[in-house]
Amino acid sequence: MLLRFLFLLLFSVFTACISDLNAQGFALHPLSEQCAESEELQLFELLTEYRRIHGLPPVPISKSLSYVARVHAMDLAFNRPDFGGCNPHSWSEKGSWKPCCYARDEKRLACMNDKPKELTSYRAKAWEIVYEGGETAKAIDAFDLWKDIGIFRDYLINTGKWTKPWKAVGIGFYGDYATVWFGEGDDPEKTYFGCGADSSQLNKPQEVESPESSESRLSAPHRPVYQIITISLNSLEKANHEVVRMRNMGYANAKIVPSGSNFRISIAEFPTQAEAQKALAGFKENFPSAWVLKPE
């Protein structure tokens, strides 16, 4: 009798887990068990240093908004609500949230702003930026793209239409996606830890680093290079899909190079102009319009 009871109990728990998994396409730990993964911590450090360079204070990392960010990254990865004419701010119908196709929904701002209320106890408005790289998302790749595009850079350093100081920031990674949520209010969830080896409590006061030191570390990976450009596109969504297509063709180094309101696709880099020009002839066999982009 006891064995039968235990079997039924385990079966009911298993069924509940499967039901939850089927409802949204993925299983998710509750908010109370969330912690910041290494890429999320790295992106937070990059954003914080970038703000220091511009004379701005750090924005506290938010457990609630990070939960929303990770849920959305998972929804995008599993359920792909950004397809069919929608964009990455969209949410699918497969979860405990209000779905929307952001590109077409008349109430799209509410769909974005209200997501923290739908999923957590965070009550202030929040705004999102999304990165999709066509392969496992990395903090440095997302950061490099965002800081070079004006509409995203405004979020990072409170310029343009985002001059009101942020009170909280949430960061979530999953698969090809990274999402960041900037909040207008404080997070009632005050304690947030890193995962595993990074299990220290976040938002503790840290020694202030000079802007010059931060700037040199941020710019260290960026050496002058000559790039082979295959095409220039007028939307980030198109550019993301083109990068994925290029990488599937075997061009593993394909990436986006922002240029004003357009997005160039680079498939190779060379340290000198002579090397780039020599290689260009080979690339022109597949990409007749390819050209060499000189470093700025």
C-alpha cells in the first residue's frame, strides 16, 4: 500500500512537471532559485564599466528583471515568437504571460512594460534590448553590438530618449539569445547571487576603477582590422538572419558591423590591407559585390 502511494505521488509530480514543460516549451526554476550565470555576470560588468567611462553610476542588477530576461530568452529560443513578421520583443502563446507580436500589436509597449508585473513582484515599467548572434550568445558580442548602435547605446548610458536614470537592470542568456531589461523602479527582491563558482552576493560596493583603466580594458580586444564585407542591410533582424545563413555556409567568423542606420555583414578579418585585398578575389567568387572595409 505504501509503495502504491509513493508511486502515485511521484507520478503526479512527474505529470505536473511534464504539463508545465508542455505549456511553455521549457521547464524553469522558480524565481527564488534563480542565480546569475557567468555570461550574465560578465555582461553586467561590461555595462557597469561602460557607464563608469561615461561618468555614470552602476545600475543595481535585479533578480526579478533577470528572471524576466531569462524567461524571454528561453521563450525566444524554444518557441520562436520573433518569426512570421514579428520581432524579438514578441512573446509566444506558450506560457503564463500575455502573448504579443510586438511589430504588429497596438498595445506592444504594454506587452513589454508589463512583463515584469506578469512574472514577478516588480511593479515599475521596464524596457528591453535583445541580441541574437546565430550561435551561443556571448556577453562581449552582445555588448560590442549594442554600444556601437545609437538606439541601443542610449539605453546603456541614459542618453537620447532614455535620460531618466535606471533603478534596476536584469540580464538573461539562453541559447543564441541575450536580453537586458532596464527598470524605472527599485526591485523588491534585494538579494541576488551568482551561480556555482560565482556564488558571491551581487550589488556589493566595489573599489572604484578609474575611467582610463576601464576604457583600456574595454578597448583591448579591438585591434585595427580590415574586414571583408558581403552586404549592407537596413534592419538588425535581417542582419541577424544573414549572419546565421553565412555561418551555416561555413563562414564561422560572420558578424554584424553597424554603420549608421545600416548593418554590414563581415565574413573575414585581416591585420593588413594587402592581406585583405589578396583574399578578396577568392571571396568574390561567391560574393561578387564583396569589398574591403578599412578600420576607422
